[in-house]
Amino acid sequence: MVISSCGTSAGDGTLISTIPSTTTPTTSTSSTTTTTRLPTTTTLPPTTTTSLLEGNWAKQPLVAYDDWGGMALGWWDGTRWVQVDAETVLPVVGGEDYQVALLGSQAILEGGPPQNTGCDVVLPDAPMPGIQFDDGNALYTIVDDGQGGERFVSGVAISAPWNLRPRPVTDGETHPDLEALAAGLLAERGYTADAVNLVQAVDADLDGDGTIETLVVAEQTELANDMSDVYSLLFAVSPAWDEAVVVVESVIPADDTGFPASFRVSAVADLSGDGRMELVVDGQAWENGWVTVHELTQAGFEHRIGAGCGV
């Protein structure tokens, strides 16, 4: 049976129809894993919309990405994250400028009028609010998938004038200590591996405390309807923490079967204007794709907004 799906995810971390149940990874895409210590709360200035870049910016910094005609994720309203759903009226009138948040890329796009176009190709009876950009290709990059192939990775665009990268975001280095950490996290999830394949490492001081967090993806997977012995695991480490913290995961041991997913860090950017940088994650499964935004908190990485589309 083929199920069409598109949708969003709630600000409390609960996915809402972003991926149909038939293609959800066997192991849940969790927001956190146990950790004994995270950095103490840093006092930050309130959200500001003071213009740092000239342009036509939205009063509310709408976050969107380009998929099946454009998909809106949500926005920070100054006090909370607002998740877009099928009934949401987007806080834009059309023609606003958008900054691209994508690793290795900087661009300014112009957005068209709000339209219920997101995902209408595969789910025409329940279109999601979306924004069409003058150059949606600027939101994508192609990377080595770490397994001899290539992979599309989607970033986001936000109609906000502030500096999206208040601190450097750089490529990190993989090394045996990270491989050992990944192997231990996989073992906790029932997956035994003599060697672990690390496909991505990104360094950034997310919360501005002066300590660099390293975001790591360990992956050995294929995207199909039914697989065994595959994994994709995005986790973070920091000298200030006692343990690694898992952001999202899809782990299917050899003695199990399920529908695997693949994850990549697509952007690290300040999407709320508070000086802290959020983590943007590109997720893919068989005939499904989605983008989610996660924020580092005292409890770990918490899901804030997201959207996706697939069949």
C-alpha cells in the first residue's frame, strides 16, 4: 500500500504526519539521549529585528524550504516557536526577502506570495502553506554520501535581517575517539559494529558560551521499504559535557527489519535572533524528505519546527 503524506511537526517535538507510519524508521527519531551535564544557561539579549541587512523583511521571521512547490516550517514570534500546519495563515504578504541558511552557502532570495502549494503534487487534497522562491535551487547542495554516491541536502530560508552566523561554523574532523563514541551509542541501541562509518562533522559554538560543539553523523544505510543492519545517527559532543547527546537516529540492527532514514546537518544558524544558533537537519527516507529545526537546551536538543513531504 502506498500512502501519500506531507505535514509538519509540533514545537513540543511531536511529529505530525511529516512521515507516514509506513516509512518511519524502526528506531524513533528522538530529540535527546541521556546526558549528565549540559552547559549552564547563558543570559542573552531579547529577540531583536533590528535590521543588519537592507531588504524587505517579514515582521515575523518565517522559515521555509523549497520542496514540492515550497514548504513553510514555522517561525519564532519573539516568545515562542510557531509550527505551521494546514490551517496556518503565514505572517507574510509576498515579495519578502529571505536569507539562505545552508552549510557552505550564502544567498538572498525573493519569496512569492503565500500559497497552499507545499506538497500538492503528491497530496493535492491537503496542501500545506508554502512559499515559492525566485531561485529554489539555492536552498540545495549535493554532497558525497560517504558511501560512494551523492546525496541532496536541503537548507532553509528565513525572512530575517540579522546575522545568521554570529560565530563561525566550520567543517570538523572525524577521528578514532568520535568513531568509538558512535560505536558505543549504536551498541546501546542493539547495533554491534566493528567499524563505524562517519560521514559528517561540523564544529560550532551553538550557545555562545565559548565552547565548541561538534555535530557528527555516523551512517551506513540504504533507503528502501524494508532493511536490516543499517543506521544513521546524528549526535553532538562538547568538552563541557560528560556524554554525547543524540539529536536524531534511525538504527535497525541485523536481527530486525524496518524502514531506514538518513540524516545530515544542513545548516547551523540563528533562526530566532537571540544570538544562539539552531541546528537544521535534512532527513530522508524511501520516497520521503523532511527538514527539522532543533535547539540546544538544558535537556538536550529539542525539536522546534519542521515540515516534510513524501509518498
